Amino acid sequence: MGPDSPMTSTKRVRVPREKALEMILQAADELFYQEGIHAVSIDAIVERAGMNKMSVYRQFASKTDLILAYMQKKQAAFWQEWDESMAKHPDRPREQLVQFFADLAARASSAACRGCCFLNVAVEFPDPAHPVRELVCAHQKRIFVAFLERAVALGAANPRELAYTLLLLMEGTYADSQTYGTDSEAIQLLPGIVEKLIAVHSPN
């Protein structure tokens, strides 16, 4: 049998574990966010990642485990964005909050925006005891605490009320981007709305 025989011309290359994990999560990220979790099969993720199904099950025992890993990746991305917004105005909570919402408006205005992945997942998993739904709830509570800390730091008269209002504004921004489009005028007005809201709660 010659060297160019179909039996010997190609060799299967084993992808290192860490690289395989990265490829699978990237494929899951793209498909879950754009199409929804229940609509995407493991086969679709395998095809997008360019791997075989066994490679996925070596990394994740179930689709739920893959979804949780996807959500944890999204959590890390959110807090990186949060930290970047806060770092632009160190120790200035008023400006930090306005900056966060200005950055949020920019992301929500992107044509690639499909809303908030956490809210999208919460809709797909109505059972509050499901581990995916529990992760979403824990994430949203952590965001509330982060808003609350900033509200306290700027001396808001009612910091909990301000923090809840900011949380609802954040969620509403993502909903608006999907209902009215990413070019929604409301999204463009968002930073100014937040500035006025803060002024009412902390006029000094």
C-alpha cells in the first residue's frame, strides 16, 4: 500500500483537553445565545466545534453540565465588563454607575445583541429548583448587591430602592433591545436617565 493510500494519508489529531474544552464552550456560547438552549442539540454543538460527540461527553457528563459551564463563562464575562466600567472612575460611585450604563447601552445597541443571556435562560428554565435557574438567580442577586454597594457609597437616601431600580433598568434595557431593536432610542437615552435617577436619590 503506497504512502498516498486513503488508509494512511490522514491521521486523527487528538485535541488537548484544555483546547477541546475551549472549543466546545465557544460553540455552545455562540449557539445557546443566538438560538436558545432548548433549541440547540449536542449534535449541533459538536458540528460547530468541529469535534465528535465523545469529545463533548469527555468534558461534560450531561447537557445540564454544559449549560452550567456556559453560564459560568457568561458570569465571568459580565464581571469583567463591570470591573472595566468601575475602573474608569475609581472611588467615584456616581460616575461609575453612569459609566456602567453607558457601556451597557453600547453593548445593547450592537447588532449581535440577543438580550441578556441570564434572563433568556431564566425563561427557558421555569423551575426555580433547577440548578441552571439557581445559578441565574444567584447571579442576579450578586448584581443587586454590587448596585447596592455603589448606592451606599454615593450616599443615596434609600440605597436599596435605588439598587433595585438600577437592576430593573438593566434588565429593561436588554428587553427593549429585543422588542424594539438594538437601535432603540430608549437605549441611547439610558446614561442620561441614570444620571437623573441618581440625582433624585442623591442630590448632593
